[in-house]
Amino acid sequence: MGATVSGLAFLPPVRSPQELQELRESPNFILVAGGDDEEPIAALYFDRGASVTVLYSHGNAEDLIDVHDQLQNLAQELDVNVLGYDYRSYGLSRGDCDEAACCHAVRACFSHLLLRGADPDGVVLMGRSLGSGPTVDLATRESSIAGVVLQSPVLSILRTALGSCAVARAMRKADLFDNAEKISAVSCPVFVLHGVDDRIVPHSHGAEIGRLAPNSVRHWWVEGCGHNNLHHHADYYRKLKEFIKFAEARMRRRKQETVQAFARNMMVLAKPAEKLVITAM
């Protein structure tokens, strides 16, 4: 059963050697250390020298070749750094893909950003569709991140495939990316956007995720949009930029509060003044 569910979840595009070579030759292409002697993870990094970095997890039947332009547009339109990566068996990321491998890959990319000098509270996690799974998983482990963007998120893989929460609960041990269970442990702000006309991951999934997230900000339910065209909406980048600005303001406020709290608790050690002793002449 587990293999069957994985077959529903992971559908990497088939690429020609020429396409993969062109990806490898991109000036934004990098290899992220996989850790534990594993193969490296293929990624694209767009560096704008910004204080905020978006760590992007793409959807199911797409890879870095598909999302290259979208990552570039995110960097330019939002004026942020962007790192997107491929799951195992997608593109130039070798290995077998499963839920654990996806979650391991996003953690490796997060560690890579920290090695580059990024502050954890300057990182915004963004996951689209299947990518909401590793995104939510990482957010439950990293409470200091700036925020989370979930675009067309899934409640879980079986809930998406079967359309029945009751059946999915009965098959819980075989399910993957149970965002409905995990989202309550995400403490940072969460922005959910979802196309109302989505026929692949129903809009109800995004609505439920937004309801369950403890710190969900104002959501965006997009009329007239489905699963794969949200980024073409005229307000797409404006809505994302609003959340990025909110996350930046929150980051600055947290740092100010930390400095103020430290200042209040500082102990200034002063040398006792010498006593003046007057003796009779």
C-alpha cells in the first residue's frame, strides 16, 4: 500500500540529456550537500543580497526546469533571495524519492542557507501542492523562521487522491504528508492561497489548513484560478509581497524586543567608590 501511495505522490518529469545539461550549465545551478554521504541535491539559487530568502518546494509532476522562470520572477518581483531544489529522482537529484527523502532534502537546503549566512528568522518557506508537505514538516522543526507560504496545499496525499477524510483516516499508516496533523505545530505566521476552481487539490484543503494553522494570516482564495495558474493572476506577486513585508517587519520587531530584553537584564558592574576617611589632626 505504501508503494501505491508513493506512486500517486511522486511523478518526476522525464528529461532528455540535453535538458539536464542546460540545467547544469545555468549560472544559478548549485549542488547542496545531502549529508550522511548521500548524493548532493540539485538546486537553483537566485542571490539578490536581500535580507529575506525564500526556500521553495515545488509541486509533484514538475522540477527545476519547469519552475526556473517562476523562481527567477519570485526573486525579482519580491526582491528576495530564492532557493528552489529538486526531490530525489527529480531532475539532477539522484536517489529514490519518498516522504522522508523529501523532508531530508528541504532540511539540507535550509542548512545550506544558514551556511551561506542567512538568518533563520529571515527565511520564508514556500511550498506548492506536494511541496507543502516538506515545507510544513520543516516549519514544525524550525520555530525561528520568518513565515510560511502554502500555495494550493494538500491536507494529505490520500485525502487528495481519495477525496474522503474518513477513508484517509482509516488508511492513516499508509498516508503521506499529513499536513492536517502537523500544521498545528507551526508557530510562525502562515499565508495560505488557493484557487477556488482547483480540480486537482480542492480549495477545501487550503481552507482547512488555514483554519488549523495557529497563526494563519488573512488567506487568499482566488476566484477563476485552478491548480496551475495562480502565478498568472494579476495580484499574485502583490499578495506575496505583502506577506514578505509583514514577515520582515515581524523579524525586525523580534530583534528589537530581544535587544531591549537583553538591555533590561544587563548587570553593569561598577567598582565601589573608595571611602573618604577623615582623621583628626
